Amino acid sequence: MPPTLASLVHHSALKLTVRAGADRLDVPVRWAHVSELADPVPYMEGGELLLITALKLDAEDPEAMRRYVRRLAGAGVVGLGFAVGVNYEEIPKALVDACADEPLPLLEVPRRTPFLAISKAVSAAIAADQYRAVTAGFAAQRELTKQALNSGPEGLLTALAAQVDGWAALYDASGTVVAAAPDWAGRRAARLTGEVERLRERPAPASSVVGGPEHEDRVELHSLGTGRRPRAALAVGTAAAPGTAERYAVHSAIALLTLTTERSRSLHAAEQRIGTAVLRMLLAGEPDHARAVAGDLYGGLLDAPFRMIVADSLPGARATATGGDRLGTLAEALESAAARSGEAVLVVPEGERLVVLAADGGAAVAACVAWAADLEAARTSPERAATEEDEIVVGLSAPAGPIAAAAAYKQAEQSLSVARRRGRVLVEHEQLAAGSVLPLLADDAVKAFADGLLRPLYEHDATGRGDLVASLRAWLSRHGQWDAAAADLGVHRHTLRYRMRRVEEILGRSLDDPDVRMELWLALKATSTDQ
């Protein structure tokens, strides 16, 4: 414990006597300072015991003493020591009353006790407290190291919580709580995921404090890792600001967890290289070789249907670091979800893309869909300005096996392309098969083709020499049935036959060719104002 006014009063060699503020002696003393200035406040930092002889004070003036004491208390001075037998034989009543009213502890210093003795006592007590804190810190470091080696992060958090008399929690790269001590702390830590996410947006090392006197506790958040983007975070909750010994324990925990995180980063990089090799073999049509390389690391993933996920940053994001950050965030979310459920997932950065193999119906696929839904909602939020610089698009294949990995990759790419055209975050391949081809006709290249194909007919109709476009649409919609199409148009079937011959003459194409009819129908749909 740091020195307090009470400990100084009880110091047998100092012979101090309390004259006011006896109920406030438990306040810590940061230093003992001597000043005879009429206004020493500009030189105070707070927490000092101020020692005076009232050489330049009118200590018998009640109003002057009230102003003087009020200024000292406002500056954070914790006590006033008055030496008697120097300028005053006893402490003037005006000063005693002012200290009692504030209240500010007032200590009478006998003539035989020099101010230097008080300063030495405070200094010695502070040094002893710091020594105890350092010793306790080293002991805590040894205990934390022992627990980290024997029980991993869970044991380390348990020891840390005991050291700080509070709680501790560890977050993974996605901001999810992966361990906490005591057990109830997991619920408290889960409420801080937003703060953790904001912390992870800052370069490591970074820290922040959440809560305070009016909150249920005070929580310190610390990022872990040495990379540009933190790989994990530590939360430490206490009832009050940690002391020196507790601070040593927290810093030791940060160092140990950072070492663990960096070791995990190296292992992750090695696993990623293996994953890249496995993916290349699958796409090359060599599933047996892929299984042999995958071994136990990814082997289980290849024994059941999986989904292929391809994510890509939009062109605007590629010019900035944001797109890469988004892909990294998605990768972390999928890996964390898979780790929590105990399933394998293969995540491979491929240039400016991210390729993922995840178990069909597993946690990683669900996390991908949920992540995309959240991003989709954020894009449409009225509070957020729509930009392309922070967006990515994702394509998700249908379930497949190792033999069909190349086909699944192509499906994911097709879904990705559709997502980009439609302005969607994620498109699943099943949605393409279950939907309509007509929305694809909105592509600018398709519209340009349609305009070029039908322009001669529109130009003909513009001269008032017949309604060839409407006649062609009616005839195609009736599958070439002359009577039904003519009835729709309100003309004789011979008139319709004449118009279709004119269409063939103008376009130089035969309507007997099913490919020509298909192209004309799609062109009409692409240029229709109804689409």
C-alpha cells in the first residue's frame, strides 16, 4: 500500500498530531512538498502533503485562510502540515477552522520534526510500496507463465483474474470470446464485442478503457499480436484502476498471450501453404493426391460434401487497403466459426481473391451467409453513405465433392459474377438455377447486342410502314401460331405472314431457325421497357 496520512500520523518518529480532517486520513500521499508561497497551487500535481510554516501567510485572517485552503483542496492537495514553534507557536484558529470546513486534513508538525524527516518517510514508504509491487509482479509473472505452459490460455486467464481480483477474457481474430475466467465473465465480455472491434481497427499494440466509476466495473482492452491487424484481444475487468502489482500481471499476460498468438500465426501460415497445395490439386482433378497432402489437417473436409466460396473485392476497394481488410475479416470470421464448431475449413488467399472450402451445412458456411447479410444491411443503412471502396462480393457454389471441385469453383465464380452485376454481396449458385435468366439481360453488353439486332426493325417502324416489332413479339410469344398471334394483333393472318417475311428480309435471317427465334426473343426482352 502507498503511504497515507494515517500511516504518517502513526509513524512514531514524526510525532504528528491531527488538528482537522481526522476522518480523511486514509487518502494516499503521492509526495511531501514544502512551499511558503502564498499560492503554491500552480506547482501542485495533486496527491501532495503540503508542508508550511506560514511565513508569507496571514494565517490569522479567516477569509484569507478559507480562500487558501479552498485553493489547495481544489488542486488535489490531500493534507496540510503546519510546523509550530517557527512563525506561530500554535496553529492559528482561522486555519484550523478553514481546514475543518473544507474539509482538508491538517497535521501539526512539532518543532523537533524537520520537514526533511517527513519527506524521507514519504519517500521511503513509496519506495517500499514499489518494491513490494515489483516483487509481486515478478511472482505473478512466474505464476502466469506456469499456468500458460501447463494449462494454456485458459489457465493463464484464471491466474490473471485472481491476480487482479477481477475477471479476464480472450477474444479471437473475429472478436468472439474464446476463453474467460471466472466462468461468468464470458457473458460480461460478450457485451464488449463492439469495443473490441473498434480496438482491432487500430494498429497493434493498442489499448482502451471502458467503463468507470458509474459502471459496474472498469475494463481494459488490449490488442494482441505484432501485425498491422491484431490477431486477438485481452479484456481485464476490475472494480478500480489496477495498482502497480496488478499492472505488472496484466503486462505479463499480454506478453505471454502475444507470444502464443504469434506462434499461432506462424502455424496458420504453414497450414495455409498446405491448403493452397490441396486446392490446386483439387482444381487440377487430382483428389487422391489432395487427400494425401491434406492428411489429418483437411482430410475430414474432403470426405463429405463441401461448398466452394470465392470472395473478391470490388474495383474501387482494390485501390485501397480496405478491400484487403474486408477479405481478411471474412477469412477470420469463417475460421473462427469453424474452430468453435470443431470443423475443418480451408481458406486460401488467391491474389486479390479469397477461396474457401467449407463443409456443406457447417458453421463456416452459415457464418459466411450471416456475414454477407450484415454487410448487405449495412450497405442499405440510411446512416451510411454508399461507396464501393469498402465492399466485397461473394459467390457460393452448390454442394460438391472432391471430384467435382473444379466445377464447384466455376459455380462460385459464376455466382460471384452475378453478385457483382446485381449489386449484391453474396449470391448462391442454387439461386441462379432456381431463378430466371431474364435479370441477366440487364447487362450493358446484352442490351447493346439487342439494340443492334433490332435497330433495322425499329427504323422501319419509325417510317410508318408497319408495326414489325410488335408483330414479331406477338408471333414469338404465340410460338409461331399464326391465328393466335394475328388475333392478338387484330389483323388477318395473311397480314401477319407478310410482316414476318419483311422481318426476315430486313434482318437477313430465317425465322425457321430456332436459334434466330431465341436471339430475337431475348433481344425483345432486353429492350422491353417492362424489364
